[in-house]
Amino acid sequence: MPPRNSPTARQQRLGAELRKMREAAGMTAREAAELLGANAIQISQIEAGKAGVSEERLRRMASQYACLDPVLLDALATMAAERTKGWWEEYRGTLAHGALDLAELEHHATGMRTLQAVYVPGLLQTEDYVRALMAYGLPEPPLEQLEAQVAFRVRRREVLEGAAAPRFEAVIHEAVLRTRVADRKVAREQLSFILAQSERPNVTVRVIPFDVDGFGGAGASMLYVGGPVPKLDTVQLDAWHGSLWMDAESQLARYRALLDRAALSSLAVEESRDFIHHLTQEL
């Protein structure tokens, strides 16, 4: 099978975890290949996410690397065995790879936490809010592209629905709630939608007000996505050129601490709902 030209973030993550195992075992790619009856190029392509790996070969690799974490190994084996394409693949070739990677990440999440100081969290955005945001793109997207972006983001919200939906915890700065990306009607409907979503049993929304003391994270925006095991957690950051992905354990710990600190600076859940309701009435 020819190598993948554009592996997904999830495929790259699987390969990266195998590379970490190999390096922890003190092996070079050539040494690993000799033990597995492969060649160094094959090992490198697997580790880059450019080539798939069967569950059987993955377990052989883990055995050679002396992986002693059966829960992690089972999670990686599940990733390796995936063959079904998700709904987001309908947009491949139309939207940026990073957008598709994010939808896939959300689909497999066991839980999500987000801190937003610029925009409403993507999973809480209304269609009109999304359309207004996307219209600000530079260069301004063609109408067909704009509508695809809007439809895609609205469909992403479905991950919060159903009995098996992951827990979603959002901490939103007051500046986000007061910023109007369009007219009063769009702003009012957006705030009302956040309130409605916060009534879901798996969704928690907290607000950091302007007058809070001790919050040094102004301008911070990030999404922390829980994996099947903590080692497979991922942080997603927005940037002008696309998404940035963080998965080093030191990075994960730093962003967990930031989220914990933001939660301490925020209002309680019911206070946050009252706060948003009050803002809605002002519009």
C-alpha cells in the first residue's frame, strides 16, 4: 500500500506513540525493523502516520519495545484497527485538514475542557454566529466555501448529543459574551443558545467576569481533549495558519493547570447562567 500523503492528526498520533515507545526502549528505527522483519523506511512511515499498522504488528512492536501498559496498548490497538470513515471525510478536499482533524478528535473524545477568551467555543456556536465569523476570513471565502464551513461547524455540535456524549466543560471570558460579531439579534440568539446547551447533563458553562481578581489568562483560548487513557490526551490551539496540536506530557500538565486556574477564577455554574441571562436581557 502506498504511503499516505496527508495523514490525519489521529494517524500521526498513533505513529508518534509508537516512536515514543521505541525511543524509550533505546532502539533505532533500523534495530526495530530487524526485530520485526521489516525495514527502517517502513518503521519511519508508520511512526509518521504515513503508513497503517495492523493490530497484530502493533502488539508485536509493543512487545519488542517492552511496553508494560496494557490499557495504553489496547487503546492504540483500537486506533490501529479503525477502518470506518467518519462524517467529516465528506469535507476532505473542501475544508482545511485541521478542521477535519478537530472533528475526528472530538468524535473520539472521552471528555473535553475549553477556555475561550476570544470567541464562543465552536461546539456552542449558532449558525448565524458561525457565518458572521467565517465571513471575516481573509481573503473572504467564496459563498460555496463559506456555506460548507458553516454546515461543518454546525454538524460538529452533534457530538454533544445522545446518551454517550462526552462531558464538555467550557470556561468563557465575559469579553467573549459581550463581543458582537454581527447584530443584536445574532448576539441575543447566541447567548440564548449557550444557555440552552448548558442545560444538557454533560455540558457545563462557567463565566470569568471582567472584575475577577487574579486571572492572568486573558487572551488564552484552547481545547483540552481527553483520550481513552491520559497519555492520549490532546490540546488544540487556534492559530491564523490553522490548528496547533500539543501532546507532550509536560504540555498537557501545563494546560490542565491553566484550565484549573481558570475554573477557580470563574463564577459558579448557576451564577454563570444568571450572568449570561442578564447579558441577554441587555440586548
